[in-house]
Amino acid sequence: MSQEELYRQASVRADERKAAFLSAAQVAKARVAPARLKQDVRAKVSGTVQNGAASAVAKVQERPFAAAAAGGALGIYLFRRPLWALLHRLYVRARNSTPETSEKDDG
């Protein structure tokens, strides 16, 4: 082979590789586009939520009493301040049957 033929072959290979690189770059650019990423995130989040909900329903059906106990404990935890205020008032009222001051400020 002559130098010219080797040069032509190398030039053709370079053009082929350049075209392949540009094609791969376009595909990567399309995958990283904000609209595509947003769509992928939405699909993943919705799939995760649906799978989590299905899993939670299955667990509750498997152990309903444990789920009720956990829900009750969570409710008590969330409403601990109002419950504490109610129980404290009841405790004070039960302990001090004739209070010197009324709970109301009207006398």
C-alpha cells in the first residue's frame, strides 16, 4: 500500500469515528435534556409511591393489630402536648377538689 491509500483509509476511519462520536453525543444530549430528566424523575417518583403504598397495604393486611398499635402510638406522639394539657388539668382537678381559684377568670 502506498502512503496515499493509507492516508485515505485513515481519513475514512476518522470520519466514521467522528460520525459515531457525534451520534453518541446527540443521544447523550437528548438523555440529559431537562424535560427528559423531569419526565424520568416523575415516573420514578410515581412508581416508588405506588410500590410503597402497595407494600404498606400488604403489611397492614398481614398484621392489622400491629398496624393499629403503631398508628395509635403515632397519634399519641403527634398529639402529646394537647393530651398532656388535658391529663394535667384532670389530675389537678381530681387532686384539688375545692380549688381556691376558679379555672375561669370570672370569679
